[in-house]
Amino acid sequence: MQLNKELEKLRAQQARDIQELEYLQHDLQRLQNRVGYLEKGERQKRAHRLITKGAAIECLAPATKEMGETEFLSLMEKIFSLPDVIALLPKEDAE
């Protein structure tokens, strides 16, 4: 009789533990989904920023549309090494 009561208590505790585990697994999945959503948003913002800036460059210098990547990168390196251009850029914070 005592053994049956103890067994019943253990089964009830097991059911509660299983339910708690399922709840925690669901909560973990929800948080992982949230992280993925936020990371995706950051990637989309970056992609939008890069596209917008690239479009501005093509608008101001239409000849860049016909350049290959290497040629374009070389041009950008030359432009951004000019002292007058360097003076126009915001100073980076030293950390």
C-alpha cells in the first residue's frame, strides 16, 4: 500500500517535470526564434544601407556602372587616400 502511494507520487512528479521541460523547451525555441529575427533585421538594414550608398555613387559617377569590382575598388582606394577627402571624413573614435 505504502509502495503504491510512493509510486503514484513519483509518477505525478514525473508528469510535472515533463510538462515543465516541455514549457522550457518551448520558451528556448521562442527565444532562439527572436534572436534569429533580430539578426535578420540587422542584416537587412546593412544590405539596404550598402545598396543605397552604392546607388548614390553610381548616380554621382555614372562611369562606375561599367567598372568591374577590382577597378572600382582601386578607384575608391585612390579617392579615399586623397588628403582633401580624408579631411572631409569624420574622425573615428579611438577605443
